[in-house]
Amino acid sequence: MKRMEARSLDRLLTAGFAVAAALYALLFWIFGRASSNALAATLLSAHALPMFLLQWRLCRVERRRWPRWAPLVLVAVIALIGALYLFGDLGGGWDALFGGLLLCWCAAPAAGICLGWMAGGGHTAKRIAGAGLLVMLAVYVGLKALGFPLWWTFVPLDVPALAVLAAGFWLFFKK
């Protein structure tokens, strides 16, 4: 009976990932034609959900352990490329802006991966992912503080950050 429940959850996570990724692509396409603010919100936050579902599903793979590391390695490589562009090692001038945008794009998948590890990983994985979420929270608060004296203002992009934080707390303290 437990095996059937596990297979059902695996199918649900796989289907949820496919639907969330398709929805992200659709939102990207729609908002890409509508306005730049909506596109920025979509690019910076909506892909945390598909990455969360994918990472949770990959953490449930029993026979092979290497697939669970694939999303993290992919996001780390993209972030490294973004950092190299940002600091001028791969280009110069306007390429730094591209690097900064790549780094901003990596924040939501990284948060989704942390949440996936917290949901599907073991005790140690949950602690490490929780530490990763705390680091992302510190960076977020630091970036908000750079907007001084209006650091307390609430903008629509704060909603996904608060949702990830709330989900992280819930998953961390869930038994």
C-alpha cells in the first residue's frame, strides 16, 4: 500500500512540475509582450515552483543519487557564468548587465531547490537547505536596505520572497 502511495506522489510531482513549467513559459510569453514590469516579476520569481517540484521529485529517486544534484549544478553553473560576466572576466561594458540579470534569474530556482531539498531530503539536507534559505534571506534584506530610506516599502516582488520564506519555515519545522 505504501508503495502505491509513493508512486502516486511521484506521478503528482512529475505532473505538477510539467504544468508549472508550462505555466511559467506561458506567463513569460504573455508578459513578454505586455509590459516590462510584469516580465521582470515573472522572470524573477515564477520559476521557483517548477524547480521546487523537480527537486522534490529527484530527491525521491531511490536507486541513483546523482540526479538529485543535477538542478543544483545547473543553477550553480549559470550563476558562475553570470558572476564572470558581472565582474568583467568574460566580457566588458554592457555584458556586466547581462551577468547581473543572470544572477538575479538564479535566485528563484535556488530557492526552489532549497525548498525541494527540505521537502524530500533527509535531516542533514534539510539543515543545509535551511542555511541556504537564510543566506538568501540575508541577501534579500541587504538589497532592500540599499533602497534606504524607503527600505520598508512593499513591492509586488516581495510577495514571492515572503512566500518562499514562509514555505521554508514550514518545511523546516515540519516533522
